[in-house]
Amino acid sequence: MEKYFYLLWASIFLGFWMILFLRRKDTRKEMLTISALFGLGGLAAQKTNIQDWWQPLTITGTSIGIEDFLIGFSIGGIAAVIYEEIYRRRLRKGVGGTLAPSDPGFFLLLFPLLYLILFFLLELGSFYSVVVACLASIGFMLFSRRDLWRDSLMSGVIMLAIGSGVYFLLFLIKPDYIQQFWYLPDHWYAQLLFGVPIGEYIWFFLIGAYIGPLYEYLKRLRLVRERKQK
């Protein structure tokens, strides 16, 4: 069971992703784009996470596995469209130059570059590196696109709820999985709150707040309320 636990975990998120994907055709391109991006990001991030954050077992017995891609793929796609789904928003072409990022390519690289500098050069560790990289990227994005702040905030809150719910569900299957797979140093963010490290709650909120408005920002799109059918 332990060998397949991480795959089961990833499958729960993937199942939620599939529900969102099937519900709305208009968000599928957005989901696939962001999912592919963060699926690859999940593989890359695991190279650093296994050093000081956690080290789950993979079905291949390797430090990095297909589960890392599935987790990144699923969480990325869910976070990208969950606000649109719950609040019935649709994407529309933006109007005016203020909706355009000055350099989409640079902004997309901002997060990984900042994370790598903080982790490898400043040796801040995975948790602080991802927190600073997320806050800097979110701040940069919302400073130039203040219309996206609600998308960012609510995506963060919703992803926090979803992530926490999955963690609590997994306790029913394997009550000691946190102690088995996580590094739990004597730091405030590794302290357990309802059995889950505090850092996990922070991670889900920040990653949701970052990914939620990301596609709209990069593609110069805006969100509008769905028109009710007469």
C-alpha cells in the first residue's frame, strides 16, 4: 500500500481535475496550458523538495516519479479555473494596454528564477524560497492588473480548502503519512495544525493565488460574469 499511496494521492487531485475539465468546454484550453506548465514544474520542484521538504514513495522507487507530474498537472489546472467555475466567470479579450504584461516571457520565468536563486545561492530552503517567489510574482502581477486581485485571493482560499480536504481524507487511509513522508524540523512552518504542517496550508494558498489569475494575465484576458440563460 505504501508504494501506491502517493499515486492514490495524485489520482484524487486528477479526479477533481477531470470533473472540472468535463464540466466546461470554454476553460479546457486554459486548464491544459497551465496543467502542462505546472506538471513539468512539479517534476523540477521535486528535485529541491526532496532535500528538505518531503520524500514520498513513488511506484518506480525513484526519488522523482510520474506522481510528481500528476500532482503538478492536476493542481495547476484546478487552481487555474476553480474561481471561474465557482463564481461563474468567463474569459473575454482585454481592452486597453493596462491589461497587457510588459513582458509575458520574463514574468513566466520570474518565479522559477527567483526560486532557484533563493534556494541554491542564498540557501533559504524550499519553504522560504517558494513563499518569497510566490509573493513576489503575485505582487508583480496584481500591481499591473489590479482587476485580478479577487481571482487571486479567492483562488488561494479555495485551493487551501481543497488541499486541506484531501489531506484530511488521506488520514482515513493512512493516519501516519505525514510523519512518514515529511521532514519535520523544529521550525514554525513544520508544526502540525490538525495533523498537517502549517507550511502546507501556506503553500496551497499561495500557489492558488499565483496560478488562479496567471492565464488571464499572460494572455491579456479579463473575467466577466456569465450571462444567465433566459
